[in-house]
Amino acid sequence: MNINLPNFNVKNLVKEAGSTISRVVQLTEEKLGTTERTEYDLHFQNLAERADVTKTWTEKIVRDTESVLIPNPQNRVEDFIFEKIEKSKPKRLSNLEHLALDMIEAGGDFGQDMPYGQALIKVGQAEQKLGQCEHDFIATSGICFTQPLRKFLDGEMKTISKERGILETKRLDLDACKNRVKKARSMLGQQSAERDLRVAQAEFDRQSEITKLLLDGISTSQASHLRHLHAFIQTQVRYYKQCGDVMDQLQRDLANLGGPTPYAPLDLNDASKSNSAGGASAGHRGAGNNNTSSGQKPNQSIPMHVNVDQMQRARVLCSYDAKDHTELNLSANEVIFVTECSPVNEDYMYGKQGLMKGLVPRAFVEMLDEEQEVPL
């Protein structure tokens, strides 16, 4: 029976074993401080330190970004496995999409002609759109940011680490040859050791130049990373803009539904507008004191000239149900913040109830002094 045995080169195996043993001896003596070692030049040390910092922070940024995009660690591990085996990632419903499906189904069961059922369906449809925006954001962020950074770690940084390992091996061989030259006793042994030293020195210098070139390339990689970071920020801006558009449309849809308790749209730009027009609004109110409007309800849902800093505390005298989305629902004895409309209106004031803002009937509130206690 013929058996094909592997073709071992015994001479090379013995030579490699001898080199490994000499490196181990050299490294051990260096650890014990009984021998000298060749130090890398200052420029190389700076390049190597910058490479280590770049690798450490890039790994953290990639890991943190992936945690933001996919909070569930089990899903991240699953996606990583599918990526490694080159299989398409499973299609999952996000939490928003699960919520959307349940809301739409509940709205159908409660009745599509009922205010609550209609509102649930509208909100569920909006949550579906938000879920799709989230899917697009995650996919685009992976393509433009996390994948290029991970490719850098798996490609360039691994190559640099490999070449630095080879350079360290060449350095150990060089120092081992230097020690053999010092310890050589005969003339023949001295010549052989010096010949090995020249070869080791040449290999070390060549590997050092190769590694330096790779380390210098990190600055170019960081310029590329900056472009990827810009693309990631642009993706975030588009994502939040899309979400804002969806929620603005949802507020309009809910306000149009009407019903016994109509939705009062929340204007997040109101505070910034108020602060930017603070000086002008004070003058406007001063002039408005002599221009009090009649008891007719103001046309605007939220006055444009309102200084939130000058709002005063007021107690609600009795409960009040809002007539439309421009007014606030009030409960007896609750404390809200109010200020005058601009121009001043005889029957209405502008109120702030937590995050909700709108008109409140003047007759239903009583102004509180700073010293007056709020009844429980």
C-alpha cells in the first residue's frame, strides 16, 4: 500500500526551530534586563503610537455607532454572523413597526368611524412611516460610515499589525546576532556571526521602511474617514428631517379629525420665535395696552408675540372643555402659566400647560401672587 507522506524539508525545519529558540532567549533576556535591545527611532515610535490610537478609537466609534443603530445586541451578533457567511440579513420589524401594526389593528376593532379608532389608525400609519425611515437610516449609515471604518480595521490596520509583528521578529533576530558576535570565541565563529549580523541588519532595515510607509498612510485614511463622517451626518440630518415631516403631517391629520377633544398641534418653533422677538414683543405689548381688541376670539391659534419669560401663574377656577384645537382643556384648581395675547383680548389669554400651549378663557382663571399658596 502506497502512502503519500508530506514532503518535509528537515534542514529548513531545524533552521526555523533554531531561529525561534534564539528569539525566545533574546526576548527573555530583554525582559530580565540582562541584554541590550535595538530601539526604534523617534519618528517610528510616533507613527506607531498614532496607529495604536487610531485603531483603538476607530474600534470604539464603530462599536458605539452600531449600538446606536441597532440597540439589540442579539440582533447585532446575528447580523455579524450572516455577514460573515455572506448571507442576506433577516428582515425584522422594528419596535415602531410593531407598535404601528397594533395601533392600526386596535383602531379597526374600536371602529374606524369613532374618534379614538380614527386617531389610532392615523398614528399607526405615521409610526409605520417612521419605522421605514429608521430602516433607511440604518442601511444608509452602514454603507456610508460603519462599513468603510470596519473595512479599514479589517484591511489596513490588520496589514499594519502583521508588518509590525514581522518587524519585531527581525529586531529580535538582529539583537540575537549582535549577542552572538559579542560571545564569539574563535576567529571563524566571529566571521560567521558578523556575516549573520549584516544579513539581519539588512532585513531589519528593509522591514522597517516597509512598516513606516504603511504607518504614514494612516493620515490619508483619516482624511477618508472625515468624508465618511460628513456623509453620516448628512444621513442623520435627512433622517430627522423626514421624521419631523411625518410628525408635522400627523399633527395636521389629528387636528382635522376634530371630535369631542380635538388635538392641539404643538409648535416647537414657538419658543425660538418668542426669544428672537423678545425685545420687539415687549414694545408691541406696550403699544397694545391702548389697543384692546373686542371680546371676539383671536384668529391665530398661537400668538406670534409671546414672551414666555413674562408668563404668570394662574389657578383654574373651574373645569373647561376646549371648543377647538386652539384652546386648552382645563381642570379645576390646576395651576397653569398665562400671559396676554397680542393684541390684548378681553375674553382670552394665552396659556401654557406643561408642553401644551393655547388659548384659555380669561373668566376661568385667577391670577396668583408670588406669595399665594396653591390649594391642594
